[in-house]
Amino acid sequence: MRLMRPAIIAFTLAVLASCASQEKSFEKNIPIMKESPTARAQVIDKCMSQRLPPETLDEIAFYVKSQRGEAKRLFCQRLMNGVVAGKISYADFKAMFQQKKVTPALVSVLKGH
């Protein structure tokens, strides 16, 4: 499994979880995201607003199976959908940041499954 740079999803995790208690904040925000299309849209917009180097976009494109131009949008949408649907856990995010690995759950969600 290819490694993905932690910066790729750092911006999304930052919106979903605070520094003080990341897991509790992550879990607390999931029902808000489920209930509020506005909250989901804000997280996706924040995700989309991040500037990423071309090589990072290429890596994202690999996972979301798209061209570079559509990769960030698909990444942000699929990541949000995966969190809201319960397909991506805090442990998946934690593995990404601490071990710099993309979990099978993340790969599945990013592929659109």
C-alpha cells in the first residue's frame, strides 16, 4: 500500500477535531456532520481551499481514481461521506498521522466504495 503524506488530510482532520482531545472532538462532530448539510459543506469548502503541491494532487488522484483537476474535490467529498457514514474512524486518521499509512478503510472510501 502506498504511503500518503500526512499533509494531505491534515486540513480535514483539523476541522473535525481539536488539539486538546482529538478523538472526543472527532466523535462529537460526526452527528453534527450527519445532521447539517451546511456543516458538511463548510468542511468540504475548507478542505478544497487548501493549496497542495502537484505531487500530492497526483497521489490523491491515484486513490480517488481521477485526473488531477478533479482529485481534490473527490477526495474532500469522499472523505466527508466516509466519516459521516461511519466508514472512516478516528483510528484511520490516527494511523495516517502517526504511522503515515493509508488504512484499507481510507482506500475503500477514497475509491468511492
